Amino acid sequence: MNAPSQPGWHGVMPYLVSPLTAGGELRADVLARLIDDLIAAGVHGLSPLGSTGEFAYLNQAQRLAVVEASVAAAHGRVPVIPGVASCAIPDAVAQARAYEAVGADGILAIMEAYFPVGDDGVVAYFQAIAEAVSLPVVLYTNP
């Protein structure tokens, strides 16, 4: 398992909304303005595709577009830590790898489950994500 050093993240790291057109296209200009405003207000990081980012309602292409636009708009000024969520481990791993490839600074691993998952399944989910990337991984759970 990868063991990256602690990134030293701290402070306010809001979950971003995912502004879309009525047709489902990302409003990258709106997202960029939001990110600029949040950074100007003093946030310490950004987390697209968290709970308020509607991750459960976006397809793979939309999710990737949100992360790409967030990384581009942040310009390295603050870390971008997108949410990875799926009921299937291979899909979660693919998301994490894709977000690392487009410049994410870390991964917010969200356990998405329809049916109850035992402790071993929870560990396997988070461990698979952590082992798939060289980025720090933050575990998110809402029991």
C-alpha cells in the first residue's frame, strides 16, 4: 500500500457544486468563478464531487469534466481533492486513477452503497482506492 507523507492540509475545504446546463454540460466558466471567489475568500483547498457536488447524479464524463475544470481553475493555488464514489471497487479505482492523471492533489474516498457492506468490504473498498494512486486519500463515511 502506498504511504505518502502527510500533505499538511488544514482549514476550510468546501465541497463544490457542479454547475450544469439544462442539457447536462458543465458550466466550466461558472465553476471557475466560484473557485476564484472561494480562493479569494481564503479557503485552504477545494473538494469537487463531494456531497453538494451531486456526484451520485453525474456520469463518468461529467465527473471527469468537473475535476479537470477544478484543477485548471485552481492553478495550483490550493489543493484539489475530488470525491471518488461508487458501489463497485473497479469503478472507484478507475475514477481515482483518472483524477490523479488530470492533476488532482488527493482523493476524497466516499463509500457509496445501496446494500449494507460488512467491515471487510469497507476496508477492501478504501484500500483498493489508496493502493491505486500515489496521492493522499481522505476517507469519507456517513454511517
